[in-house]
Amino acid sequence: MDGVGFTWAPDEGLRIGPTYRIDYHIIEGKARYPSYFVVKDGGEMIKVEKENFDPLFEQLFGDCPAMQEELAMNPDLKKFKNFMILAEVYNRLCAL
């Protein structure tokens, strides 16, 4: 989490909330990791590896309709090598 973000929309006014922006250099540097440990919704820590990525995908990202729309537009995002980017997109679209 980067900090606090402020957005303005004429129909919604000022919105304040946490930001989840990761610099692309950090993503590129971590994109070659063979595994990741993640925690979703305060649950148990899950080790995500290339071998178990497909079975875990729905559990990790399937609860957000906006994410499904993004994946339809960018199917390559669903590859394990893009896990850091995928997590960033999920946090921006779905984790409020």
C-alpha cells in the first residue's frame, strides 16, 4: 500500500482511500520470482507457484466482475509470469 489517494469525479465528488500503486520497476524486478506468498481477506497464507497457479486462480481473483472484464480485454494477464501485475490490477479494481 502506497498511502492515501484522492480522486475527484463530478458526479461522485472527492473520494479518499488507500492506494495500491507499485512502480513498474518493482514489478519487473519481481516478475521472475518462482513463487509468491499471498493472504486474501485475512485468510491463511497461500504459496502460489506456476504449478498451482491455474487451480488457485479462481480462488484468488474470481470474486470480482471488474477483474473478469479486464481479463477479457487482456488475456495474457492470466499467465503466471504476470502475477505481480495481476495482483496490482486486482487491488486497484476490486480491493476496496
